Amino acid sequence: MLLGLLLARAGVQVVVLEKHADFLRDFRGDTVHPSTLEIMHQLGLLESFLKLPHRRMHELRVRMGNTEVPVADFSHLPTKCRFLALMPQWDFLNFIATEARRYPTFALRMRTEATGLIEEAGTFVGVRAQGPDGPIEVRASLVVGANGRQSELREEAGLEIESLGAPMDVMWFRLSRLPDDRPQAMGTFDRGRILILLDRGEHWQVGYVIAKGSLEQIRGAGLDAFREAIAQLEPFARERLREIQSWEDVKLLTVRIDRLRQWYRPGLLFIGDAAHAMSPVGGVGINLAVQDAVAAANVVAEPIRQGRLTTGHLRRVQRRRELPTRMTQRLQILMQELIVRPTLGLRFERVRTPAVEGIRAEEERVPVAVE
Ligand SMILES: Cc1cc2nc3c(=O)[nH]c(=O)nc-3n(C[C@H](O)[C@H](O)[C@H](O)COP(=O)(O)OP(=O)(O)OC[C@H]3O[C@@H](n4cnc5c(N)ncnc54)[C@H](O)[C@@H]3O)c2cc1C
């Protein structure tokens, strides 16, 4: 969506396809980091963006046993906003879509699912899609796969996916928040368990981190055992855990970390989770996807307008984004292996990420927003 906005703003004709009828997806990527707020600032959108309901976090703290430790402090960043904004992803996406619609070159087609790529003479020239009124074809000088970590278009394009694994999944649910609730640590590591607690104003968003593959065992032990395990970590929530009335109230989100070896083919580029699925560790996934969009817009907008886009431009987008992606994934894997895995009592595995050396960051400084 952000790439659509940036390209439309640069005078490029854009069609964004979204398979769902809305952006209402709970428990996904609500942490808007200072880097993304900086981009909103550069686009002149920060003031109206911050009018949307959000919570500000100036630092992140976790509790390990009885000790509370700060893990992130945003107050020293050289950015306009020195805090993280917790904002529902649908508000963020609706905001960007509204801004993008101001440009006559932007079109958003909801309930339209890309079902296949159109390839002619070795170049991708569009997508086939299923819309509300039946099948359509959209032809374009560049197709961008920004359709998340389950993107099937990657296999169709013959791109190789490197899976880096993740030892855990997350069970998410909500608990009501009372006006006199004290601020809580964002994460609790204790008694062989990990709990994430996000203050969403009127409710707590709670993530219970479990060993991958242990869902059936946890369900088999029953809801009472589940509630008790959480109450032991957060006694203040004990009574409220009755709000979880059935497993329907608890959503499992599977975690995985992977990446494409090559993010592009002639006429086709993948960005965001489709190019590199991120773990929820650090809550950085949407912010990396946003940065990919900015880098891509900076590289491709002008060549598209002038009709001289080449595969070299797409290679440049990957080169620009690959180092931060690899470094972030490596950190996520290290945290998974050194903190999550031992806390959950899982066997230690060798950290499998290939080293980041050998990846060249581009020397040239690319402007961060498209003017
Ligand atoms: C449990 C969990 C918790 C997370 N928590 C956080 C967090 O707190 N903060 C954070 O920054 N990141 C978090 N992440 C990571 C974050 O969700 C992703 O990194 C981020 O959403 C990637 O953005 P994206 O735009 O690339 O893909 P997505 O957000 O997955 O968006 C892809 C879009 O494409 C649409 N789509 C898919 N296929 C098609 C198709 N064929 N045609 C048309 N449309 C299609 C989808 O409906 C979707 O709207 C979390 C991930 C997990 C698994």
C-alpha cells in the first residue's frame, strides 16, 4: 500500500490488489517504529497520522523472573518521534489508502486476489486476478509481490525460498484493561514460559509463546490449565482470564523466518514478508516492509515513468535492502535461539543463519522519500 502511495505520488499509474474486503486482521504488526514515523514525517503525513488512536511507548521493558530489564530505549534516536506507536494495522492501512486515493494515478481494488502471473517472452507483464465481478487481468511494466509470507507467486516465479526456521508460535487473545491497571512489562520470561503483553488502551493484547507443534498438547490439557499457566505469570489478570470462554477466543499465529535468495525476475519484484518473512521478535516486520517500499519507490519510480525500467533496477532494490534484512533476521534468530528456546525448555540448536558478510550495502545514498 505504501509503495502504491509513493509511486502514485511520483506520477506512476498504480493498481493495488487486495484479496480481502477490508484490512481487519487482529494481532498482526501493530508496532509502528520511529523509522516508519520518520517516513510519515518526510511525506508530510505525520500530524494527521498521529491523530489516529494509538499508544506511545518510549521504551520497551521485559521481566525475567523477578527482574525487570529495559530492552529498548527510543528516547535517544535522531528522529522526529522518539517513541513507538501502537496502532491497529487496519487504521494504518486505511490511512495510507485514503492518502493514496488523493492521487488520480492510484487505484485500489479490494476483494481482488492475484491468482497467477502473466509471463511473455521471459518477462512478467502482469497478473491474473479474481475480482468481485469475475476474473480480470492487470498488465503492468512492473509487478510487485507484496502479498505476505504465504505468497504463492514466489514459487510460480521459480524463486528459491531459504527457510531459516523458528522454534515457536504465538497464541493471541484479548483481556479487558481496567482504568487502574498499572503499566506492565511488555514481555515476561518466567517458569519456562513467555508472555507478551501490549497495552491497547481499552484492552490488553496478550501473546502466549509456545513451542512449535505443541498447540494440540496445550489444548488437550484444557482451558483451565491454559488460564492457570497465564495467571501464574500475570497474577493481576487471574480473574479476567474467565473472559477466554473457548479456544475460539485464542488465535494461533505461526511464526516463520525465511527469505528469497533472489527477490526479482524480469518485470517482477518481491518486497516485505513475501521477500523475507519476519519473526514477531522485536515487532519490526511491518517497518521492514515499509522500508522496502520506500527503497523500491526510490529506485523504480523514475525509470518506470520514462519507460526504461530494467532488471538491473530490481537488483538494486534487493542490494539496497538485503543487508538490513539479513542483519535483522540474524538478530531475531539469535534471540530465538539464546532466549526463547532455553526459556521454553527446548533443545539448543546451532544458529543456522548464514553470515551476513558478502552482502554489499550500496554506497550511494538513496533519498528516503520520493519527491
Ligand atoms: C504472530 C506474529 C506477530 C507479529 N507481530 C508483529 C508486530 O507486532 N510488529 C511488526 O512490525 N510485525 C509483526 N509481525 C510481522 C508482520 O506481521 C509482517 O512482517 C508484516 O505484516 C509484513 O508486511 P507485508 O505488507 O509484507 O505483508 P502482509 O502484512 O502479510 O500483507 C500482505 C497483504 O497481501 C494480501 N494478499 C495476500 N495474497 C494476496 C493475493 N494473492 N492477492 C491480493 N492480495 C493478497 C493480504 O490479504 C495482506 O493484506 C508479526 C508476525 C507474526 C507471525
